[in-house]
Amino acid sequence: MTVWVCLLRGINVGGTGKLAMDDLRGHLAALGAEAPETYIQSGNAVFAGDIDAAAFATDLTARIAAAQGHAPRVMVIPGDEVIAAYAAFPFADAFERPKFGNIWFCETAPVAPDLDTLKRLAKESERFALDGLFFHLDAPEGIGRSKLAERVERALGVATTARNLNTVAKLVEMVRARS
């Protein structure tokens, strides 16, 4: 049985997209997720199951829209891919300040990413790398102040959702506990 990580975008951020984690666990279980666990209030979950990830994401979005009145973007990623994304983070010193290291998970691999624009927008302190389905960013001054961070999805040309290294580390821990 596969262990999955479910990432919802725009949940409980700035007073919008409200979704209690008890409700999220209930929606996941209703769709066949086994023993779903959530981490913090921003739409991170780990569960086991034999599912079709794309269909599961679509069904979860529909359930949340029907119950809560908003339709968050949902990504369902095999746990081993989340572990790989974390292990591949190329800026080792960012692990010392993990809230400033971020990984964007892409729904599909970018075909023609505009990395030149991101290079132009990057502050001197910022470093980034694209690795298949993962975009890694070290933003020591924070992503809230980063012009690069606000343009990542547009520059990559695919749907994404980002998590900082603290969150990804916890998700990796949760995945490994089920393996």
C-alpha cells in the first residue's frame, strides 16, 4: 500500500479558505484514505491507500467545495517523492534556517520554464534550482519579501504549491513512520 502526502493550497491563510483539520481528515477518510493524519492548519496530510492520485485530488476538491464553499487546489504526491524532494534540496546551509528554505511541488514537470525571469528577480541572497517536479528556493530574507517567490508558478508555467523545510521535514517524518 502506498503512503501519500496531500497538499492543499490556500487553506487557512489570511482568513480565507477556512478548513478545520478534523474536517480534512474526515473528507480524506470518506474517500478511502487509511488513517489520515494532518500537520498544522495549512492543509498538509499523510495517509495510506491504493488510490488514483489525480482522481483522489479531484474528488477531494469537490468534497471541500460542497462542504466549505471553496475549492482549494489539491496535490496528492507519493510519500517517497516528498522524501526525494527534501533529500535533493541543494542548499545545505538552508537546513540551519528551515523556515527560509522552500520547496514548490509542481503538478507536472515544467516544459518551458522561464528561469531567466527568476534570475532577474532574485535578490543577491536568494538561490534556486529546478529539479524535475521540485523547485527549490533558499530565501534568507523570507519569501514574503521575495519578488522571485511571488513569480515562481507563473515562470514555471505549471500549478504548484510550496512548503518550507520545517513542514517538509515533518511530512517526511510522518511518511517514514508509516513505511
